[in-house]
Amino acid sequence: MTMRKNTEKAWDALRELTDPELPFLTLNDLGVIRDIKIRQDNYIVTIAPTYIGCPALSVIEDRITSELKKVGIEASIEKSFSPPWSSDWISESGRKKMEEFGISPPLLKDRRSSGDAVSKKVKCPQCLSSETEKVSEFGSTACKSLYRCLDCKEPFDHFKCV
Amino acid sequence: MQKRMSDIVFEGLLRIADDNLILGHRTSEWCGHAPTLEEDLALPNIALDLIGHAQALYALACEVKTEYKNEDALAFLRLEHEYKNLLLVEQENGHFGNTVLRLFYFSTFMKYFWSSVKEQCCFEKLKNFSEKAVLETSYHSQYASQWVVTLGDGTEDSNKKMSDAVLKLEPFLGELFNNDDFTKECFQKKFLPEPLSLFDKWKAEVKLVFTKANLDLPYITLKKRGGRKGEHSEAFGYLLTDLQYMQRTFPNSSW
């Protein structure tokens, strides 16, 4: 019982913690923090990196440990690649915030694998047109690719679907 | 004499980590020099992925053998002959077409390598890692294959340059698929797949892309090798001076 109480305290402390590269999203929105447990009096926070080589990773780890320290919790971080982080883990509110920020959210798995070409289209976050084209597989960060809207002509980032 | 399992795991991890580190470094040399802004974003992003893979693998290697302090010690403080990467990845970049062709060869190989690790590997942590790595290497292979087709099936000039790149990289492909005593041992211990076992799948995919790109398939024999034993080409010395500069000049510096 106390153990559950304690991990809840840790979850609470991390609730508002944001991603260094996408500061309008919390790590919880992204689904990066997978688990918090107590093993022999030590707190273990398991995170699923969005990309193995994500340069923000060490900043994320530092933020988690220092945020927990503020509430008196000493924790160590474990990285987990199994199951691999998926863009489907991004919360509904996270997807909304992304759109508001001008980033087109990743397509969900059932839409990606559907045979229907229209539902596979990436929507422009500015004018919501589906007439868009990919400019580059890689955008400003590892997790995004670069698109262009053929209607409003604006370039935009699309969060990669993985 | 029978090697201990920890020695096998260490050496096996080192080979793959070194391949990724050195190709990552080569790829990073494009930063600020790529032909378009989009590619100037793409190549350093891929370099980050490759170096990230190397870092994670070095970290695992440090867990099994404690004589190296951390992944930086492995990446920056070894001598030339202690690096076990393929000759293929240390060669100079050449032009953009040459760079993306090498990336296509390597990432396609690694994609099948990691899927095989994912299917069968006795080292649980590497098996977990492979689930993520297979997705990222597939993405690299996909990106590079598009450029191989665009340039191969482009103008007469771009096709000629790509055909030259095929010939230039040809002598280094044999080493990529070379089974040696060590790879055999790794396979018997259910740790890593034997490189040659991935050849058919790799070749089928290269053939598919090369057909679209109007390129002739390379003729692969074991011509140049030595990287796995620490015998490197001249280009590697220059690469290492660049790569190791900060740690050699300011020992133990960190961010």
C-alpha cells in the first residue's frame, strides 16, 4: 500500500515535466515514461526513448532525476526498447497540442495500414487541407519529417509514425 | 582455448558499435555541406541515429567487461588497431551519391541483422535493443534507396556517377558478409547471426532497387578485408585524429 502511495507521489512529481525539444508537450503526453517502481528502496523510472540516438535523452534523464529529488526521491533511470516506443502512445491531448503548435500529428496505426489512400494522407496543420507532399524524410529533429501543403503552400513538420 | 562468454559478447558488441560509430562520424562530415537544406538535415539526423546506436552498444559492452570506464572511453580513447569496424564504413565519403549508396548497403544489411537478432539472441538486452534498431535501420535503408533510384535513374551524368560509386565500393562488400571463426562462435552460442546468412535477403533487396535505378549489381568477392582484425586503411588514421581530438586534447572533458 505504501509502495503504491510512493510511486504515485513520483508520478505526480513528473506529471508536468516537458520534453526539451517539444516544450509544449509533457513526457506523459509523449508516452515516454513507461513505469515507476521501487526495487530495494530505490526508485527505478523506466523510459522508452523515441529514438535510440535522441540527443535530448540525457536532458530528459537529468530532468526526471532532479524533479524527483525536489520531492525527496532518489531515482535511477532505465531505458527500455522493448516494446519499442510507438507514436501511437502519444495521448489525445498531446496530439491536439501538436496540431495547435503547427506540427501535424502522426497517423494512428489503423489508418497507416488501411488500404484507403485518402485516410493515409497527412493533413496540413495550418489549413487542414489533405493536399500535401513530403519534402524530406527528415525534419528539424529525428522524430519529424518535412512536408509542404499544396493548397496554402506552407511548409510544416509531420511527426513520424513509428 | 574456449573463450569466455563475456569476451564473446564484448567483442561482438564492439564490432557492431564500431561500424555504427565510424559510419556515423563519416555521415556527420556532411553537416553544412550537403547539396540541399533538406539533405543537410537528413544526413546529420542519420549520423545521430548511428552514433546513438554505437553509444547504446558501447554501454552494453561496458556492462559485460569493466576494464573500460564508460562508452566515451571506448569511442574516443582506443588506438587505431583496437577498432574493429569494417573497411567499408571508414572510406572517405566521396560525392553525395557515393555516400547514400554506402548508407543503402550498410543500413539494408543492418536491418536484416537486427531482425535476425530479434528472432534469436541469447543476450536479452541486445534482443530488446534490436526491436527499436530494426525500425530505425529500415528508415535509413528506405531513405538511401530513394536517392539511389533518383540518381541512378536520373541524368546520364548522375547515372555514370552512381555506376562509378558501385565500382568504387565493390571491393569492400566482401568483408561485410565474411564469416570468420569469431562469427561462427557467436552463431553457435546463439548470440549473433552469421553475416553470410543475410546475403540472399540483402542481395534481393539491392537487386530490386538497382533495377529501378538502372545500375548493374556489384560483383562481390572477398577482396579487401582487415577491419575486423584492426587492420585499417590510410583514411582511418585521419578520421580518428578528428574523432578523438577533444578527448586527447582535453582528457576527461565532458558536457
